[in-house]
Amino acid sequence: MTLASDTPRTAAVVQTPAVAPRQARRRRSKLTRNRWGYTYVAPFFVLFLCFSLYPFLYTAWVSLHDTNLSNIAGAQWVGLENYRKLLHNEFFWNAAKNTLTIGLISTIPQLCMALGLAHLLNYRLRGRTFFRTAMLMPYATSIAAATLVFAQLFGRDYGLINTVLQAVGLHPVDWQNGSWASQVAISTIVTWRWTGYNALIYLAGLQAIPQDLYEAATIDGASRWQQFIHVTIPSLRPTILFTVVVSTIGAVQLFGEPLLFGGNGTTTGGSSHQYQTLGLLMYNQGWTNFHLGQAAATAWAMFLIVLTVVAVYAVIGRLRARAER
């Protein structure tokens, strides 16, 4: 009885020295593999720390100080005073309103046209490769070149758009000095540049939809429009949500188009600030008026707006996912 019960214990004791070195070698090899992995990804984190995280935190620090561009070392702590001034600044609310309206009248038509183009290119058409490449050309064009060309097209006296309007019996429009007219013109530039890019994203999402769904809908007698509404749109909902979020972020950060549209490179956004966006206001505060503290506060206000919009979209996406379950 005693010898039988002690045999397993003796075997376990004998096996332990052989198992321990094996486990140690496995741990060393795992650490070696992890060390090489950390080495490969280290450059990204170093660059992210230097060019993203540090400027992000430094901007937050500057927004809490009264800082002048000519005397950054003499910054004085003011707490949330820059944010209080920002909320009572009429130019901030005007820029926020302009950013909202330009974002709406550029994002909604842009995504609708992109979805329609992607749906057409999803069918077997002749020259599909050519059309896909041609749609991406506006995105590859520089902002400066596109804006300067469109500024000439929307010229008040000799612009092509007003020439066409006069040819059909309409009055010419002062596209640069009018409030709604200037915002429509800038939105046209944004729509022209980004429609093809979003169309290719939608096209990639369409190609991932199983053809069995369309075949089943065809058997049930659904037309192409009904297939588009009841098959394509629900299947593309995550992709549509992604493009809406990205387009919203781009609209909040809009800077190049309104800066160059006036032709003089000023950051006032027109004679009466009729198309000054939050990006132009931030640049005007920091690099024209030299008030870096207020510019940093504006930058953080833009970040909070983007964060709020993304959070709202995330909540809507989760509610829809729960409803579908």
C-alpha cells in the first residue's frame, strides 16, 4: 500500500527537472519573438509620440495659457479663460455655422452621388476600369489647383457659370461675396474632389455583398430599384456609416478650399466672414493675430465637436444593430 501510493509522487519529482528547462526555453523563445515584434512596430510608436501625441498634449497646455506667437516662453496661466472667450466670440459661432452648412451641402450630395456611381459601376459595363480610374482623378488633384480652377469658373464677371446662367436668361451671381452662393461654390469643390473616392469605397463594399441575395430578390420579382433599397442599402450600412464619419471629420477640418477660393489667401473667409470655417478661424487667431492660446482653444473645440459627432454615430450604429437582432 505504501509503495503503490508513493510511486506517482516519485515519478512527478523525477519529471519536474526535465519539464522546467523546457518551459524556460519556451518562455525565452516567446520573449525573443515578442522582442523582434516590438522592434518592428517601434518606429510607428516613436513617430506617433513625436508628431501626434506630443502636439496633441502641447496644444491642450497652450489652450490654458495666454500665449503670444512672438513670446511663447512668456505664457501666463489663465485656465479656461480662452474657452470662455471662445464661447462669447461671435466669429466662433459664425465659423461654426458656416462649417455646419458647408459640411451639410457638400457631404449629403457627395455621398448620394458616390453611392449611385458605385451602384452603376458594380454592373458589367464596358470600360469599367477606365471609369474607376477617372473617378479617382479629382482626388489625386491638388487642393490648390482645383480651387483656383473653380474660383475662375465661379467668377462674377467672366466666370463660365455666370455665362451659362446669362445664356439661359438668369441673372449672374456674385459667388464670392454672397453668403449662400460662396458656400455653395466651396461645397461644389469639395463634392467634386471626394465623390469618386467615396464611390470606390462603396464599390468595394458592393463587391463584398453575396450575389445570392440579388438572385433571391430577382426570383421574388424585385426590380433593380427595390434590390437597391432592400438589399444594397442594408448590406452597405457599415460602409455608409464609415464614409459619413470620415466626411464629417473632413468637413469640420475644412481649410484649403475656403482659404484659396477668395483668391487673396486671407483667412477672414470673405469680406463679411461669410464662408470662414473653424479651420480658417483657428489659423487667423494663431498666425494672423498671434493669439496662440485662443487658436489652441479653437483646435480643441474642433476636436470635441468631432468626438461628439463620432460618439453619436457610434450610438446610432449600436442601436440599429440591436434592433436588427
